[in-house]
Amino acid sequence: MTATTPHASAATGTAARSPAPVPAGGSDPVPELVRRLDELAVAGGPFSAEALGALDAREGFPAEACRALDEFGLPRYYVPVEHGGALDDFSTVMRLLRAVSRVDLTVAAAHGKTYLGAVSTWIAGAPDRATWLGRRIAEGAVVSCALTERHHGSDLLAGEVTAREADGGAGWRVTGEKWLINNITRADLVTVLARTDPAGGPRGFSLFLVDKSRLTSEQLNPLPKVPTYGIRGADISGMEFHDVRVPSDALIGEAGRGVEIILKALHLTRTGCVAMSLGAGDHALSLAARFTTTATTDDGTSISELPHVRRELGAAMAGLLLAEATGLVAVRAVHALTAEMSVVSAVAKAYVPAQVDDLVARLLHSLGPYGLLDADGHGRFAKLERDHRIIGIFDGSSLVNRNALIDQFARLSRGYRTGRQDEEGLDEATDLGARLRPFDPRALSLLSGTGASVVAGLPAAVDRVHDLAVTEAASDRLATLAERLRRATDRLHEEMAAVRFPPRAVPGHAFELAERYELCFAAAAALHLWLRRRDGLDEAWLRGCLVTALTELGEPVGETEREDLDILADALLSARPGTVPSLLDSLEGTVR
Amino acid sequence: MPESDVEIHSAQSLVRWLTECVAMHLARPADTIDASVPLSDYGLDSVYALSVIAELEDHLDVSLDPAIMWDNPTIDALSKALAEELALNG
Ligand SMILES: Cc1cc2nc3c(=O)[nH]c(=O)nc-3n(C[C@H](O)[C@H](O)[C@H](O)COP(=O)(O)OP(=O)(O)OC[C@H]3O[C@@H](n4cnc5c(N)ncnc54)[C@H](O)[C@@H]3O)c2cc1C
């Protein structure tokens, strides 16, 4: 693969310490975007609930909101600095897209898609093509990514869209239909996966960056918008390619490398999708907090004072914090544990959207009719519930990602048993104050060689908690919870090691093990983050996370331990209206 | 993972090890696996096939690019490529 090599060498020294994670590129754009979104959310603005709700109702595309994001300069953060953009830290893009998703998922999916469309070129394209694409994106070009076909979704090797070398080697001819693709009708450019060897196979496909503006309407036939359950305003459609001639330089990387490139690109985009789920989770919790503090029972008690409602809110808060811990560590791992992304991205994409779907469903339960009716003004809760469903389906469903984990069970269980891990990378990925090394796409690998350092590093992290408990820098309660997590993780890895199956016959119970693996990863991520925290981050949030993870792992958890969830509920209910506590609070200075 | 006492770095011994490994994954006798037939014919055509490389890496304690499996789709071709790779690294 002719991967571009933007950085001559990945930083290998100990992660440089800085007091706060100010992006290397200069000032942090996130608070500025949050401020801008607030301004645009006033009545009549393109980000107002009223405007977005009305568009959703008539399945209208949120063009004005997308334009406002263009004006803000968001597309620059989809383009790596070496190709002329502002992207030098993937956690910044994640926080930016999370901020947009907190307001509206349709807009986030429509705008953020350009990043998904471009990433194959960033990791495998020729440097001059990447620079050209970076310029186009800065000028406002929309880029889409077309993998799926009408009869082939998850199974990339089944694709029928074909590209043949044109006579005399003057480019390629693309024929066939891509369908159920975000933005393909609106897009200026489309990354297309096409079969280049009639026999197919993992070396039988190639990726092309197709410039639609160069093509005529006889060559391209856009298919009608597909009505969808959520993100109703988005351009979900398809495209027929009729013997479309594309120039030689449209090929991304080498011919035959399409599947390898896209699998590696998915390591980044699956991780990026987490931003949308976290934003939706923030939104759901802030709506729930507002409702429960304003609504009252018949005798005038605020609903938020009802013990079972508080408990539900606390559990949802803990769920979001676990999801956030996973997302933060995963996105930092893009830089710090790049070679492990086959595991990390699968965990992130399987776990975070599913976790947020769950917490939304739980909250809907406690909100009762309010959540589904227009009682919240513009049906925001119901909209986000519908909108969020897609996150667990596109870019590899939760099941597909669990399958990817199961394929790596043998390696993961061996690595856990021997404690194999990249200590330096783990330290950098889980210390929010550490400067991230530049991302090196050459380090991406189809299979993680080390396994997963986040999980393999759990036993040592638990030992550390025991040490802290001796000096009372950690509570005995935390030490007990951490110890139980370690034992559950030990047992899980023994079960994972015992899973054996012939190809394409993954046993059902392996998916349950994969779910438990995700929980162990999430809890381990939270523990590592807490151990490397810079400020007096309260221990209670970590205990709440561990209580939730242990409960979901099926471990018995007592009532006293569950009381930590009430502390999280109090944190949520006492937060500034419209805001939700986050592990990033102390870093962003705002809890929006 | 099949255990093997033989010195594994020759193409021939790699063929033996890989055949056993693949046979175990497919739950069928090793003598029914033809080393000159593409592994995809046995259903080993996806990322799943890469786990064979993972086992080999752990067994030999070396680091390989898993895609070597895709560039060398039969046990014979793979063994030859691996033997060359190991000789270079070794
Ligand atoms: C709103 C929307 C936007 C989309 N945007 C894009 C886009 O921009 N680009 C693009 O290329 N595609 C896009 N898609 C397509 C999407 O990626 C596919 O729908 C998805 O990959 C699933 O494919 P499928 O529908 O054919 O289901 P199938 O692949 O047929 O899967 C059916 C079911 O089987 C499960 N399954 C499949 N394989 C496995 C496995 N190995 N192990 C366990 N379970 C498995 C799936 O999770 C699913 O539940 C979009 C889809 C939607 C709905």
C-alpha cells in the first residue's frame, strides 16, 4: 500500500506532559463552536429546535445549518494539517462533532460525512491528491463514501459495482449501483469501492475518488431519497454509474488494495462515529434533567426527588460516563495505540452507540409520555431517539463489530494472560493531559499485534488502586469494586479462550462474550483515566461507572454500592441548565 | 493451536504447521487440506483468515503483516513467503 507518510517518524519518547490539552495547532476551537451553536439556536436560527423539528417533519435537508458550519470553518478539521487543514488531533474532531450532535444528529451526520468520505485518501492516497482533496473540502466540497449496495451491506467482498481499466490504461470505467448512501446525491466527490478483479476476494477491490462535477447526467443517475426512521432530513439515496470514465489518478492507493484501505479507514471512522452517540447522550440527559426538575407529581413533589427516578437518572449518567471514557480513550488511541485500532475501534463502535441507545430507552421509560409527545416543545426527545438508531447500524453495525472482536478472541485472551501491552501508548491514550504523538497511518494494522493494552493493563491498574487504598488516596470501596472487575475480566478471558469455531459459524454465545468484553474495556478505560487524572476528579463518578459495568456484566452489586449512582444523579440535576457533567468538564471549562 | 516440535522456519515445516492450523479451524482432518488450493475455497477468505496469521505470530514470536495472507492465498505460497520473510528477519 502506498500510504502517505506525513510524519517521518512517530514520536517514541515518553508522552510530553502539558498542563492542559491545548491542541498543538493553537487555540481550542471547541468552546468557540459551542458559543456559535448557542447563537444559532435562538428562535428562528438554523439550529433552533423549532427550525430543525420543522425540517425533520417534512424530511427537509438542514442546508442552512450545514452552511453555518461551513462558515465556522468546521471542514478544515476534517483535513489533516499536512494536507492543508487543521486536523492534528482526532480528539478535537470528536469534540467538535459531539458539540454539533448535541444539538442535532441529522446535521452532524450530513456534515461529518465528508470526513468519512475523505479518510481513505488521507491514509492511502498520493500526497498531491490528498492536498487537492484538502483544498476542495476547504472550499466547501461535500465528500461521500459509497461501500454499500442494494443487496450487499456488511459484506464488502460481495460488492458488484465494477471498475475496469480503460483501453490503453487511460483511467477506469465504473459501472453499477451504490445504494443507501449518505450524501451521495448532494456530494461533489464520492469515494467508491469497486470490484477490479472479476474473481473478487480481499485483493479484488479498489477505491476510487470520483469527482461528480466532471461527469454528465448520462453517466450518473441519482436514485430517489429513501425515507428513513430517523435523520429524516438527511440525503440517504443511491447512484447508478453508467460506464463512468474516471482518470487514473482517481484510484486511491494501489489497485487491489481497496478492502485493506477501507478496513483501516474504518478503524478511524468507527471511532469517529462515537462523537455522534456521545452528543446524543448529552442531549438526552439534559432534556431528561430539565423535565424531571420541572415536572411534579400530583402532590407537588418534583419528579427528580422520586428515588426511582433519581436512580434511573444516575444509572443513565453512569452509562454516559462509561461511553465517554471509552470514546475518549479510543480516539486518543488513534494516535497512541494506532496498531491496536482493529480492537479499539470495534469496541468503540459496538459499545458506545448501543450504550446510548440503551440509556435513551431507559430515560424514555422514566419520561413517560413526555418523551414521546410534543410536550418538550418540538418533540426533541423523540427525534433524538429516532435519529440515534442509525449510529449503531452504519459504518459497521454493532454485530459486525462484535464479530470483528470475536475473530480476535484468541489473540486477545493470549495477550491478557501474558499481560502483553504497549505501556507507553496506554499511558498516552489515557492521560488527558499528555500531548498526543502525530497520527501515523502506516501504523494501522488489520489485526492488532499486541491485543488491547487498555484491557491487558487492567490488572496493573487494579494493583495501583490497592496501593492507593493503603495510603487512603483511594477508598476501600473503590478497591473492592476494582478487584471484582479484575476477577470478572479474568474469567471472561478464560471463556474467550475457549471459543473455537469454523469460519462463518460464529457461535451465538460468543456475541455475549464480546459484549462483556466491551464492558470490561469501558470500565478499564474509566479506571485508567481516573488513575492518570490531573485534578481532584471525584472518585464517585468512577465508582458509579464500575457499579454500572459490574451490574451489566451480571456481577452481584449491593444496594450500598448502588447509592453511588445517586451521587451522579445529583451531579446531573445540579448542573447548569442545559448542561451535562462530563469527564472533560475540568478541561473544557464548560459542561455544555 | 497445533503444537510442533520441529524447527519451523523452513517452507516445508511451515506447510505442515499451517495445514494443521487450518484443519483445526475447519474442524476436519489435516490430510483433507490441499496446500495448493486457495484457502478461500475452504471458506477462509475474510478477516477470519487473518487469525491464522495471528496464531502463527504468537507461535513463532514474530511480527508479520497480516495481509501477507491475502497476497499469498494458498498454504504453499504462504509458506514460501513466510520462510523468505523469516529468513530476512532472522
Ligand atoms: C441512514 C443510512 C445511511 C447509510 N449511509 C451509508 C453510507 O454513507 N455509505 C455506505 O456505504 N453505506 C451506508 N449505509 C448502509 C449501511 O452501512 C448498511 O445498511 C449496513 O452496512 C448493513 O447492511 P445491510 O442493510 O445490507 O444488512 P446486512 O449486511 O444484510 O445485515 C443484516 C443483519 O445481519 C447482521 N450482520 C451482518 N453481518 C454480520 C456478521 N458478520 N456477524 C453478525 N451479524 C451480522 C447485521 O448487523 C444486520 O443486523 C447507510 C444505511 C442507512 C440506513
